[in-house]
Amino acid sequence: MLNHASLPVDFAAGASVSGVLDMRTWVAGVAHAPRNWTSASLGFKVSPVNIEQITLATLAGAATSFSQPASATALEVVQAAHVAGDVGRGIVVVGSDATGAAITETISLHATNTTTAVAGTTEFTKVAGVYTADGAVLGAQNVTVRASGGGATVVTFTASTASVGMATVTASAANGAEVVVTGPNADQTYVTVIGTLSGDVVGQRVQLDGSSPSVIYSDQRYDEVTHVAVGELTNAGVATVKSRDWWQPLYDDLGSIVSITITAGTSFDLPEAIDKAGFVKLWSHNGSGTAVAQTEARRVWIELKG
């Protein structure tokens, strides 16, 4: 014996996408359009998981704060005057190696006198950000990050700050998925994203694709994003890092958007394509994939069979 359910699916005022319909155990039946439906076709956004896309960080490029090494170079850290509170403090350098892969190294200021330079062993081709390992601010002296052996300065890490070239991560959960970086129009500079996956520290340096707006999806997956370095991103260029957008339009076998032309106040059959589609949202659009907002709150009643 089949189970039947009548469920409300709501659009908020000004929204083009409804709340979530769990289709994992249901077969589509009939829907009833409200009498005040704003004229539009009805499509469907589907996802295998009920997770919303979130903004993880908003970025402001800091490329002019860095003078990049001329070649792969080990780095050292030092202060011009001794700061007792900074003795042994770990300084984390984020950058990339000669292959373009994201790398980090923690170089600790000298254990007894911070005016004595301490060199790391990792060679950096690019440096994208620097921060204190404990998250605390430096004392009253800058930290100079330079090529080892007293070489050229790569970046000056300003006193009384906790980082340079690092964005503030406002939400960390990426839910085991890739992230997407969106930046200025026609931009082809780099952003480095560091985080964790299954308890391991992971990271990737990604290059924006030069489109308008520029965009790039990471190949690396993240459970959490912990740090984003912007020392190679166009100076003052605004960008965002977001978790993956799981919700995508439903297409038929010919690659066309599955949609229905509906009339306000009428009933219509739902397409079989949404059966067992996972999680589904109703999507108000113009028939070609351009969203059409419902001018007021709307409720569509859905009849389902189990």
C-alpha cells in the first residue's frame, strides 16, 4: 500500500528558490500553484546532500605587501630590537614551491635573543602570507621575513599584529567538499587556501581564471578551511571563498533544464525526473535558467507517494 503526503513548499518574498523537499523516499505526484504565482517557469535545483553554500572568507588582495623571491629561497625571521615576549614565537610562512604547490613552514624566533636571525629549511618560490602560530599579536617590534643569510626582505610583519597577507576566516565548515574562489573581473592572480581533511592539514594554491568575474574551484577538498593567504592576490582586489554550491539545476538526458510552464491557481504533474533525486528545491525562472523572483511569499502544495 502506497503512502501519500501533501507537503507545503515555501518561497520567501523576493526569492527564486524554495525551501527543501526531501525526495529520497518519495515519488513525484501533483503540485498546486498558488493563485498569486508570479509568472515564471518552474524548474528544480537538486543536491545529494542538504547543505547550503556559505561564505568562508571575504578577501582583500595584499600583493604589494610582498616582494617575491627571485628564485626558490629558504627564509629567515628576525627583529631589529629584542622583544622578550616574542622569544621562541612561531612564525608561520604560507607560500608555494617551485612546482606551484602550496607549502607552509613554521620558523620560530630565536630562543634567547630575537635580534638573532633564525632560518628555515623550506625553499619558497612565492610567499602569500605570514601569521603567528599561536594567533597572538607580535610585541613592539616588526618581524622581518627575508631570504636566509641576511638577504632581500620578502615581507615586513608589522608589530602588534597577528598576520600579514592573511584573510579572516568567518566560517570554516566546507563539509568535505571543494571550495570556490570568486575574484575581480579578468583577474588571474593566486589565492592559497589551507585547511583540514580527515584530520590532516591540506592546502592548495589556486589561480583565478581571468573571466568576469574571475573564478576557480579547488581540486582539494576540505572539512574545514582554517587560513586563506592573499599575498599574491591583486592588491586591494576583493574576492570571496565559499564552500561548494551543492544545489544545481536538474537537466534531462539531452542537457536541457527540466522545467514546467505553469499557470497561477492550477494543478500540474511533477516530472518523474525528480523521483529519488535526493533533495530538491523548486526554482522560479524564465524558462532559460535566469531566476525570476516571487514578489511575495508563495506556497506550493506538493502531493507525493511513497
